[in-house]
Amino acid sequence: MTEPSPALDAKAWLPVAAIVLGAVSIFFNPYLLVSVIAIVLGIIALIGTRGASNQRPYRLIAALGIVAGAIGALAVIVSNTISAM
């Protein structure tokens, strides 16, 4: 059995941080800041894991972080639009 590469361990926190911040942004998102951070971390994680077949779970988690960040941003935009009417 092979040992995981050090680069994999160093970049493993990026998709996890993206999905955690994306989930938090759905409920708490002042000025879209949390959503933007989640989306940026997710994109960086996707770029960092490109081309490696053993990092597929990390790509999925990063993509889910981007989606959750986008849902959080959309929720804030819709909420602010409705409250401004």
C-alpha cells in the first residue's frame, strides 16, 4: 500500500474548508463575504486537484463547496431583493 503524497495532505483542507464555509453561508452570510470565500476556495481546490485520479473525492467536495457557496449567495440576494420591495 502506498503512502499519500505530502501535497495531497497539504491541499486536503481546501475542499473541506470550501464545503464548510459554503454550508455556513446558507445560514450566515454578511455582505456575501462567506459565499465568496467558499467559492474561491472551491475553485482553488478544483484547480489543485486537476488531472489526478486519486483525488476525485476532493474534487467532488470542492464542487459541492462551490455549489453551497452559490446557494448562500443566491439566498442573500433574493432575501435582500424581497426586503427592499
